[in-house]
Amino acid sequence: MQQLRLAVIGGDGIGQEVTLEARKAMRAALDGVELVETEYDLGAAHYLETGEILDDATLASLAEHDAILLGAVGGDPADPRLAGGIIERGLLLRLRFAFDHHVNLRPTRLHPKIGSPLREPGDIDFVVVREGTEGPYVGNGGALRVGTEHEIANETSVNTAFGVERVVRFAFELAEQRRRRLTLVHKKNVLVHAGALWQRIVDEVAVDHPEVSVDYLHVDAATIFLVDDPSRFDVIVTDNLFGDILTDLAGAVGGGIGLAASGNLNPSGAFPSMFEPVHGSAPDIAGRGIADPTAAILSAGLLLEHSGLRDAAQRIRDAVDADIDARDGSRRTTSEVGDAIADRIRATAKEHA
Amino acid sequence: MQQLRLAVIGGDGIGQEVTLEARKAMRAALDGVELVETEYDLGAAHYLETGEILDDATLASLAEHDAILLGAVGGDPADPRLAGGIIERGLLLRLRFAFDHHVNLRPTRLHPKIGSPLREPGDIDFVVVREGTEGPYVGNGGALRVGTEHEIANETSVNTAFGVERVVRFAFELAEQRRRRLTLVHKKNVLVHAGALWQRIVDEVAVDHPEVSVDYLHVDAATIFLVDDPSRFDVIVTDNLFGDILTDLAGAVGGGIGLAASGNLNPSGAFPSMFEPVHGSAPDIAGRGIADPTAAILSAGLLLEHSGLRDAAQRIRDAVDADIDARDGSRRTTSEVGDAIADRIRATAKEHA
Ligand SMILES: CC(C)[C@H](C(=O)O)[C@@H](O)C(=O)O
Ligand SMILES: CC(C)[C@H](C(=O)O)[C@@H](O)C(=O)O
């Protein structure tokens, strides 16, 4: 029987809670595929207990899997022992960089049953293709005279033709399968070197995709369109930082960050891709069993799709859609939502059989 | 009689049209102050005609004024002669840097009569204090092997204790005069050097302002709050790039970028401050007399306020409010709006006399 070797990093806070439900959904959806799950205890809580963030042996062991399901990592932002983004950088970004997750895929689709904060949201259905291994995320910063009145702190955004081209190609290919509309978002009138590189690569790759219509927006203008006319977007391609900002905003206009799924892809398959909800560990509501597991479950759906298990992925998506359709406003616990979705998946799996 | 020496840069596209109306409003509002206006022909159109962007003599001449009113600069974004943000950087950013406009002040207030794109906007009334002379705007970028598949393009964000402290102090002082709530926005879990500097300075300055409650948001999370709960904000302080992004979004949720005014302040008075609508030159609607001059008129109001002419500034604000109240959806030309507002200003000025 085919195997799917899954590494699970529940992480911190609600990350633990929502990944449990995502795993239920995967088990229910898989058919003729054996799911082999290995749990990794990593995150802020683990670090505070053991002093370990992510050692090389653990990294090597994670690499032995087909895919990684991640909940959320990060503890109390006010805890001085966690200052400087030590967990985010040492764990989450380390994984993205070590496993060369250069495509950070973040779809937004507004379900008709879910209210958008927008008065007239229109038909929201787009994907942000965020570069995942370059930009200001590379850690090429530094500071002098730290803590004095003469401190200077620099951060450098690094962009390479190699790094930009591969993610731009991915975005064009995705656009070909969708509504054939690609928007480059940058700030090329200010970040002129990086901006010129991104624009040149988009222009070059566009030649191979004559059917895709291409436009450009400055990142500031893009935020306006995301609230004034989000239905104009199909595929957005952008750098690591702009993608971070736009996808939180996209999640909000698309019905809430509680529904936003993401995939950190290594399309070559050289290392496992990693799937995670866009939301964080939410220490304020952790442990109460009230987190919405839908984003994690949809992330599991993306995981299956990118592992070539399209039918199983479709079953998850359909079950989530049906669950949302049936929502009547009554409160459910995290596991009630997870169970309801898993039940629906099993029901369709049976029909299908 | 007191004089106000005003330099006017209408600039490109609708910039020309809206500054005419802003000047009408200023003339109507000023009482016992002689307005001495000097027009400067600068912008993309001027550059394409003459090859001049901003020469040192013009810069020196601009410096001889009490304040600068700017419309908008920038031509057709697809014109290759204007690539690389040559006008934005050579003119707009050059002025901000040369005149040390370190406080970029951008208020957002939703007028009850104006529809927000948000379903439940609540009471939107906040100010973004955007740093104006540092961050990734400094032009410390570069590229190697340009145009090849081995290109690498870097952009560096520069942040100094000096530069951050002065804008943070300004923001705290502003918060003292408002609802005493200050939010630092950054991305300190990724841009750790710059982020630590900003957070340290905010913590230090907070000690001198014990009545101001302070919080922190990552820039991505801030965009969510701007659509989900914008009424939580009073004063936001942030860097040049994050401020650029957040204020376009703020303009949109606050009823549209057509109402968003801004001031590039040099609070020391060593150089003239510069006031401009947040919107651009809008080549698509330029020359048709249909641009809304309200943002430019409100920018003129900010100009008067920061020139110590508070009563005149208040007259402009009141007249704009009254004009918006009276809007019935019928279309008016740019000069019809400007004339209506100027008439209202004159009417209140008379009452007052
Ligand atoms: C936690 C943080 C480092 C991360 C990022 O900025 O990429 C998060 O905001 C995200 O979007 O996945
Ligand atoms: C035109 C551009 C350089 C400018 C900026 O980024 O500051 C504009 O977007 C603004 O916000 O005033």
C-alpha cells in the first residue's frame, strides 16, 4: 500500500489543538494510502523546557518525510526569553530556508456563507504566491552601538534572479490553470534595484505565457484594491515581506484568518513541503478548546493535493464547504468542528466507493 | 501684516487641478495673513520637456518658503523614460530627505456621511505617524550582474536611534493630545535589529509619557485590525515603508484615498514642511476636471494648522465637513467642489468676524 510519511509539528497554543483535527480529516480522507505520522515536540514551550529550538538531528529526521503539517509556533510575545523572534526565526523560518520552501502558497476564497468585513466583497477567489526564501527574511541585518543613542540598525533584503525566477514561473503556471491573470506586487518606485529585478523576470517569463494577462501594483495600492475590489485578483506574485503583509489582509477580507490555509512548497520535492494555517498560536485562547480548526484542516487539504492525492484533497475541501454551509451560528468546540468535518469526509468517501 | 510664503508644486495630472482648489480654500480661510504664492513647475511632464527633475537652485529657492503645497507627481507608469521611480525619488523623496521631513503625518477619520468599504467600520479616527527619512527609503540598495540570470539585487533599510527617537517622541506627544493610545507597528520577529531598536526607543520614551497606553502589532496583524477593528487605533507609529502601506489601507477603510491628506513635517522649522494628498497624479482621469479636490483641501488645512494658523485650519475642516454632509450623490466638477468649499469657508469667516 502507498505510504504518506507525515511529520507533525503541533507547536504552541492552539497549534496543538487544530493539528489534531487536521489529522482526523486526513485519516478520514485517505483511501488506499497508509498515513504514517511522526510527532515532533517543537516550539516555544519545548524551548523554554529544554533549551532546544531545532537541532540538526531533528532537522535531518524531519527531512525524511513526505510532508510536514505544522500547527503554529510562538509563545507569549511579552516573554523576554522569546524576544527577537527566536522561535519564529530559529524554527519556522529555519525550516522554510533549510527545506528551500521558495513558494509560499496562500489561497483566499470567500465562502458565500462566511461574512466578509467588506460591505461588498464580490467574488473573492485568488492566490498569493509569496516568495519564501529571500527578501528581508534572509537575516542579513545588523546593528552598531546597540542600546545607545547612536545605534544604527540595518536590514537587507536580498533578491536573486534565480530565486525570483522560480517563484515567478510557478505563479505563471498556476495562473494558466486559473483565470489567467497575474499581478506583480512590489514597490519598484522606491526599492528600485529589487523592483527592477522582479519586473524584468516577470516580463521575461510572461513571454512564455502569452495567454496570461499581467499587471503591476505598488504594494500600497494593492492594499487599497484588496478592500475596494478584491475580485480583480487571480494570482498575485510578490516578495517574502509584501506577501506576509498582503496575505494577512487577504485572510481578513476573505472571511477571517481562521480559514486561511497555506503551503510552504518545495516544488522539486528535494525536501518535504510544509503546510500550516496562516494564523498563529493565539496564546489568549489556547487550552480552551475553542479555536476554529478549519484553517488547519484546509492546510491538510493543500498537503494532500501537493502530495498528489487529489481526490482526498477534494474530499476535505468539499467537507469543509458543506460544514460551513451548515453553520448556524451556534458555538462548537474545536473537536466538534473537527469531528463534524471528518464525518462528512467519511460520508462522501463511502458514496464515492 | 503677517505673511505666509507658500511654494506650490502642482505637479502632474490631477495634482495641478486639485492644488488650484486647495489654494482657493486657503485664500478664503486666511484672515489678516497675506498669502504669497510662488508656483514651481516640476514633475514628470516638466522633466520630459526640459530634462530637469529638481536642481540645487530650485531646491534652495523652495527652502525660502514657510511651507510647500504639493499636488502629486508622477507620469504614465508604463513610460520607460520614467522607469525606476525617477520622478518619485528625484523629486518627492528628494524633497522629503533634503528638508528632513522626518514626520509623515497621515490622519484618517471616517466622516459619517461617507461610506466605508467596511461593513461595520465603527468610529474610525486615528493618525499614522510615519517616519519619513529612513528605512528602506534611503536608497541604500544595489545590484550585481544586472540583467543576467545571476543578478542579485539588495535593498537596505537604515534605522538610527536618532531618527527613530524623534519621530517616536512626536507620536507620543500627539497621543497625549488625543485618546492617549499608541501602537508601534513593525515586524520585529523577522527584522530583528531594526525591530529591537524601534521597540527599545518606544519603551524608553514611554517612561516620559506614563498616561499613554502602548501596544505593539506586527505589520501583518495590523492590516487585519485595520479592516476588522479600526476603531481600536488612536496613534500608530511606524517606519517609512510600513507607514506607506498602512496609510493607503487606512485611506481606503476611512472612506477613500480621495479624502486622505498628509503632511511631511520638519517640526524644527529648519526647512519648510510639505503638504500633499496621499493620492497620486491619476493620469487616467487627469484633464477632465473630475478629480475630487477634498484631500488636497484637507492637506491645505493641515498646512495652515502646522503654520500656527489654527483658526484658518479649523475653518477649512468645518467647511469640508459641511460640504460632505451636504453631498447628495450628484456629480460635481473639481472646481465646483472647490468653489462650494471656499464659499462655505467665507461664510463662516464672516460669521466669525
Ligand atoms: C511568524 C512569522 C515569522 C511568519 C512570517 O512572517 O512569515 C508569519 O507571519 C507568517 O506569515 O507565516
Ligand atoms: C510615490 C511614492 C514614492 C510615495 C511613497 O512611497 O512614499 C507615495 O506612495 C506616498 O505614500 O506618498
